[in-house]
Amino acid sequence: MLREAFSERLKQAMRAKDTRTLSTVRLILAGLKERDVAARGSGNQQGIPDPEILRLLQAMIKQRRESIALYQQGKRPELAQQEEEEIAIIESFLPRQMSDDEIAAAAKAAIAETGAAGSRIWAASWPCCASTMPA
């Protein structure tokens, strides 16, 4: 699923002549190819699964956030801006994160549904809470 999304975004960026998106998606595909080749060495011929691809994307975001801090310390705002744009592109492939308010509402609903009164009992309500989270 993610592989198709990368290919589609690459085509869109080429058509739109969006160089930032194009270069970022190419970086993602290069990282994916590298991980696929490494996985073949351990007998995985299909490539890495989607959860591993998500970890790759999260690692790329973390790397860029670290770079932003270094660029800001070095007074290079144009490079920090470039990294922020790449983060936005990479994040567009990740599932939407719940806000603090959404997490609190889901937790309260799960606690109310199960009648949990303490932290040990709340652990039993996690499956209820997980079902209310967005995909």
C-alpha cells in the first residue's frame, strides 16, 4: 500500500514539476530500496512490510529534526526550512496522529465503557480504546 503511494506521489511530483516533493520521495524510495536489499540477505524476497516502512519514515523524520536543530544553531534558516518541508512531505505518508484532546476523549470513553476505577483496571480497557483510534 505504501509502495503504491510513493509511486503515485512521485508521478504527481513529476507532472507538477515539484522538485522538493520529487527529491524527497526519491530519498524515501532509495532508503526503501536499501532496506529491501538488506532484507533479501535474510531470505525476505518480497521486501520489507508496511510496518517496517513506517519505521523507516519515522527514522527519516527524526534525522531531519536533528538536522533542523543543527542548521538553526549554525544560522542556516534556509536549510532548516528545506528540512521542514521534507518532514511535511514524509509525514503525509504516515497515519494521522491523534491530538491530546482526542486521546483524552478516547481514554475517558474506554474508562466509562468498562467502568475502570484504577490504573490496573484501566489496562483491561485498552482494547476498547484501541478500537476508537483512527486508522
